[in-house]
Amino acid sequence: MAKQGKRIRKAAEAFEGKENLAVAEAVKLVKANATAKFDETVEVSVNLGVDPRHADQMVRGVVSLPNGTGKTVRVAVFARGAKADEAKAAGADIVGAEDLMETIQGGTIEFDRCVATPDMMPIVGRLGKILGPRNLMPNPKVGTVTMDVAQAVKNAKGGEVQFRVEKAGIVHGGVGKASFDEGKLVENVRAFVQAVNRAKPTGAKGTYLKKISLSSTMGPGVSVDVSSAVAE
């Protein structure tokens, strides 16, 4: 425990007095202090000027990170027949229908993304209370309710990240690993923030992108200059 305390103190000192950094500077700082014994995920959090309790201020979307996430994504697909075969051929980890529903109802959720063909939604709908809170519920708005299950599986495994605003008005997501090249992390951060910016709802009033912070799994966070994050 003493070693961990020393590592955390050292990271905190490195971050002290630094705020509102350009994306490249923030990435460099976070990478340099991601010193855990595993390859930490670099995470971005965006505070938005929205109240998601109102339907016209809900923020939800998907973005394909140009350099992937560095994470192995397990994909479950609800499909039958030829579509089930397509999903398996595309690399889906779990494919099923009623049997998959029963597995999930039994408390076993061994996947990170869930895809379904439209005809499967009456079955999937019964799992709303289980999948919804975990942000795993298939949704046509983010391409996870589709007849093109093969493409949905490939997208999920190829660096696609879904995002959804939380009750406090915050959107967050993993944008790569600390082992990534700095330039690739910068590109991923900007792609994520730009996607959130494009998803601005009609009911948002005042400043939409209020604050952005970057951190690693075990490290402190640093605030990022909003204009540098949305720059094309």
C-alpha cells in the first residue's frame, strides 16, 4: 500500500497547478503519469450544459475512434437463422434468441455491446431493466438495432464508442490506452469531443460544452481547453 500511496502522491504533484491545458499537453501529462502495473485506459469526461431529465436535452450518440480503443470488445447478438450465421461469421462472441435472454435474466452478462435485429426487439425489450442501466440496450439511434448485424459487430470491435449523458450532465468514454502514441490519443480525444458536440440537443441552452477533463484509470484528472478539443 505504501508504494501505491507514493505513486499517487507523485502523480498529484505532477498535476498540481496545471489546468485548462491544450489537448496535446493534457495527453502528454496523463500518459507520463499512467504508471500502474497494467496498460491504463485514457478517459475523457465532458460536462455539458444540459438537464437530461428533459427529453429535448438528452445527449446520446456513437463515434468511431480513428485509432481504436485498444480494448477487446465482447459482442452479443440477438438474431435467428441467416442473421445469426452472419453475426457469428463477423466475430460475434455470443449469438442467440430466447436462450440468450434467459442467460441474461439469470444474471450472466459476458459482453460489452449488444446488437439485435429489429424482429428480436420484443424479446430484448423484456431485458430493459437489466440492460438499460448498464447502457447495453440495443438502440437504432446508435446502430445496434439493425439488419446489418455483421457491420454492427465489426464497428463494435473496431473502435466504435457509444456515449450517453448521465444524470449529472456528464458524458464520458475511454479513448485509448496509455501505451498509445500521443498523436493517436490526441486524435481520439478530439474525435470523441467533436461527436459529443455534434450531438447537441435542440433543448440545450447557454454554454453546451462547459468543461472537459482527461485522466487515466488510476491517475488524477486534468482540465482541457475546450476550444483545443473541438478544433478540426
